Amino acid sequence: MVVDSKNMGKIVFFEMEEWEKEHASDAFGSEVQTTEEKLSEKNIELAKDVQIISTFIYSTLNKEILS
């Protein structure tokens, strides 16, 4: 299966360091949002209307967040 990484829809990356942000945009196109924040109930609006949510180890992934 071939995946077109430039047309995957909206993607948000949480816990991204500054040096990683350019790489994410280059790899996945213009519909990429990045933040250094960890995902939590306080900033869940950043993930609204996206097709893919990418987190690292400090983000909260529970039933409330994923619903």
C-alpha cells in the first residue's frame, strides 16, 4: 500500500520540539499543526477537526480526551 503523506488531512503533533517542526511540515504538508504543549483537557481544542493526533509520552490519552 502506498500512502500519500502530503494528502492525509489535518494532523496535529503535540510535544514537538522546535527542531522537529520543520521536518513535520516538510513530510506532511501544509495541514500540519505543531505545539510544544502536551495534549490535555485544557488544550483539546487544538485537536478539533483533525484526522490524526500525534502525541509523545507526557500527553494525556484517556476516554474524555479521545471522545
